[in-house]
Amino acid sequence: MNRKGNKQATTEWVANAIKDLVKWNPSITPKAVQNELEREYNLSLPYMKLWRSREKARDLIFGTVEDDFRWVPTLTKELVSKNPGSHICYEYDQADMSFKRYFVSFKVVIDGFFAGCRPFIGLDACHLKGKYLGMLMSAITLDGNNDLYPLAFAIVESESKSSWYWFIEQLIKALYGDVNEICFISDMEKGIEETIKMLLPMVEHRVCIRHLWKNLKKNFNNLSESFNSWISDVRDKPVVELIDTVRAMLMVQRTRRSNMTNDWVSNLVPVAEDYIRKITTTEEQFIIRPSSNTVAEVVNRNERQEVDLNQMECTCRVWQMIGLPCRHAAAFICTKEYQDWPRYVHDLFHVHRYCYKIINDFLFSCAYLSFLYITYSYYIFLDIVWLMEAQ
Ligand SMILES: [Zn+2]
């Protein structure tokens, strides 16, 4: 090892030497920095020196935390002017006027949510790894094709009742206050449930069911793609850079999904197509006893249901809940000579609802399930995840 070199290699010198490396990989480990120094300069440095050098290099590239916060008003102005109507805001600490919180939600995203996403919002938080060391809070839902649809995110100082209160308050503003039909779910513990009750006292059925939300994230959406894992690579960026990176990720995601629809040949979104394929190839046998062209008793050894094709209803209630024909309805439809499946699928699974054009700009929107209209317990809505899996 080059011992003499070790002493001469000041933190400043090392920071400059590894600047490019850190720029492309801000979360590079001190060990990886060591490997690089060894390869390039035959240098071996103590861990703490490597760590300090990496921090210094980050400062050189991204500026210090304080430098970064100076850009907050500029970033906000830019984001709002490029995305008119969006709810984007920040808050300073009243005591020392230091940066405290930042909330971002884009109007196109919110409009897309109302145009067709499922009427539930999952709330999540994860730790940031940059120097600010705050939390990233997020509000996400699923689109009609079961893909993750991030609605809003915020950087806050820590996870507490007060920060959740602030986040949910901003979220309600971003949603134009139109939240009566929305179910909020979360597996976070600190203060969410109380906050929701406090901010939305008029609304019943606000549930925070920890294990169900966890399950939902696991089952749907290739949900390894939860928002937190989605942004895991950028969690160590400074605040301003982080916000702008997430913005760019959202933009790219929207474009990718809008391009994706170009390959769709059916009238229905792929997830609905798959569902129908599965349900029509099941081994299950039913006896169909029609009482008219559109109404029938559907019977097997274990159950007897009544299906009404015109009303898109079955006494098992699954059709009404998920917006896709249940096993009984499917069995009845299969007896028909001409099977017009899209006719029996909720409008919001139709591709035309997924794609929504506004002022020549492709607004990504999405189909959703009809359980918006269910008035009884949201527990039933959550069961749909398994119903859909099981069907
Ligand atoms: Zn049924």
C-alpha cells in the first residue's frame, strides 16, 4: 500500500478524486470508494475518512443541505408554472426558519385519479437516507390495470402525528376536498387513524387495517413495485434533487403507460382480459336454468345464485363489487351464442376510460372497480383482492 500517499490524501483531495463516482451513485458505500481508490491510486484509507470524503463529494456535487434548501422556492415556482393547478407547497420551521416539509401532487395525476382510479388511497412512509434524514410520505392507489399509481408525496422531518396531519391536510386540498367516497388505508401506526378521523369527521368507514394493506401491496401490482421500493434508489439524494427526480419518474411512468395502450387491441384493459380468460376456462360446472333471456338460476352442488345480465348483478354480489362478471354470470354468458364480454364489464375497465384526452395532451387515466358504489363495509372491498385472485 502507498502509505505516504495515505497521509497526503486529504479528505478534500479524495472528495475531488471520487466526485464523478459519487455523482452517478450518491449512495456508493465507503467500501466501494476504497476499491476505486485502490485501483486508481493504490491507496488504502480508514473507513471514517472514506465516509467523510464521500459526504464531502456529495456536498461538492449537490451543495450542502443549507445550499439545497435555498433552491426550494425556485423549484416550487418552476413546478407550479409548468403544472398549473397543482398543489405544491412547503413549510419552514417557525423557530429558526429552516426547511421543514415539502408536498407535491400534480394536477394531471389527481385528475387521472378521479377519471378512473380505484377509490382508495394507501398511505405510506419510508426513511430518507440523505443528509436531511427525514421521511418520505406517499399516497398511492391502483389504476384500472392494477398498476401502482402514485398520487402525492411529501418530504417531512419525521413520522409523527403532526407530520401525518400536515400531509393528509395537503392531500385533501390536492384532491379538491372531494374525498367522501374515498377509503384511506395504511399500515403505518403513528397517528394516521386519529388524523383521518380528525380531518374527516363526517365520513364513516375510514379504516386503517394494517395487515390488509400489507397484503394488498404484496398481492397487487407486482407490488414489489410499491412506491417505497420504486423510489429506493433515489432516497439518498438531497431534497431538491429528490423531488425533481421523483417528478421525472412520474412523468416517464405516465408516458410509458400511455405508450403501452398503443399495443392494446382489445376494448378492455389487459387485466380485465386476463380475468375473463381465466374465468371462462375454469373447470367448474354449473347448471343454468334461464327464466328469461337475461335472467337465470345458476346452480351447482354447493350453491344457487340468480344472475341478471341486464342489471349486471348476481346474488353472490361479486359482479356488483368488482365490476367484472362473477363465476355464475360467466357460466350463464358462456351459454350464449354471441358473447359480448365488454358489455358485461364495468365501463371503467374499458380502454377508452384508461386513456383520456384533454387539450391534446395525453392524460393518463385509468379504469377502476365499481366498488365505489358499495355502501356497506369497506372490509368487503378489501376482500375483493382475494375474490379476484380466487375467481
Ligand atoms: Zn355470482
